[in-house]
Amino acid sequence: MTCAGRAEWTKLRTDASNGWLTLGVIALTVAVSAAVAMTSRCDATGCGGDPTRLSLTGVMVGQVVVAIVAVLMVGNEYSTGMMRTTLTAVPRRLTVLYAKSAVLTAVMLVAGTVSVLGSLLIGRLVQAGRGFTKEHGFSAMSLADEPTLRAAVGSILYLVLIGLLSLGIALIVRNSATAIGIVLALLFVFPILAQVVADPDWQRHLQQIAPMTASVAVQTTVDVDGLPLGPWQGLGVVALWAVGAIAAGGWLLRSRDA
């Protein structure tokens, strides 16, 4: 397992595109979060804003790049034929899956932590000047506050789970473009359908099973009771999606030829 992990880490870090994409996760997440934080306003008490969630808006963009990094870890090997070499060097195919998952998790934990903390720092610096003040019912964002800490930790875990979900789907379909399309559909089609469906019960059900609803739930620190799912329940839904995709991908990796 250790040797397989080192091999996967070597493959990931020696491909220049992976380094740039990982930096892209950080840059896009922080840039979008900063733009939203700098353009949001709260002009009166009860304005309905959620400064923590606004500061973490970039996670919704960063997750797309996370998905691309995860998919390419598998898709590139199938497209170039390197997967045969990998499976020859490591005959235990589940070991390959565990190694890829472990390396991806470690990289996304680091990238996600930098992204989330950077976004919150910028939000803390600029939002006081945008009306999110004590006079309007808001205190400065701090990780010492349980809701803000939960939003930060939950956002990092969410990015990791999206990476694992994408890795599993890539193992299932073995094609980078198809896998990315499926992941983006899972992330963005459910919320669109929830807005189109007129029945409120179906709207709520679609929101409860949508992976991206979890990012909204775990980042929300205001009016949490009005969410379709609680913060950690939402993250649990994403975990189920990720576990299902990894399990299916692992089974197919064992049962199919490379």
C-alpha cells in the first residue's frame, strides 16, 4: 500500500497540469469568494445575509476543478494505456484504488484548507465595510464560533468528498469527458430541477438528494432550521454518493480487463 501510494503521488505531482489545476482550486475558490464578499451588502438589521456562507461561495466553483483533478487521475491512465502498467506493477487492484483515493484525499485536504481559510480571511477583512457589523446584528467571523468552524470544516470535507465521488465515476466510465459531464450533471442538474418542479414536496426531496445541497447546508450559519437537510446530514448525503461511486468503481476495476 505504501509503495502504491508513493507511485500515485509521483504520478500526480510529476504531471504539470495537476499542479496547475490544484492551484486553480485555491485561486478560483478564493477569487470567487472574495468577489462575492466585496459586492455583498447589509444595509440594515435583519437584511437576511449570511456572511460566512457568502465568504465561502467560491467552493461551488472550486468543486468543478476538484472534480477535474480527480477524474484525470483515472481518465489519463485509461486514455494513454498506463493503467495496464499500473495494474501490472500492483496486481491487487483494490490497492490501486485505495492508493489513488488516499493521495487524492491528502491533496484536496490541503488545497481545500488553504482555499477555505483564505476565503474566510478575506471575508472577515472586507465584510465589516459592507454593513455586516454589530449594529446590524453581526459579529466578526471567527473560527472560535461553532457555526463558522462547522462551515469551514464542512466545506473542506465537501471538496474532498466531491473528489472521491469524481474518482469513482471516472473508474466506472473510464473516460474523462464523460465522467466530468456526469459529475457536473449530478452537481448542477438537481438544483435546477428543484427550481423547475412546482410541487413543494418534490422540490424538497430533490434538494435532499442533491450532492451540492450539502455545500449550502454545511456553510449556512443563519436560519439553519429552514434548510431541507441539516448541515451534517447534507454532508452525509455527499458521503453516500462518494461511497457508492467508489464501491461501484472498485468492483468494476476488479471485474473488468484494463
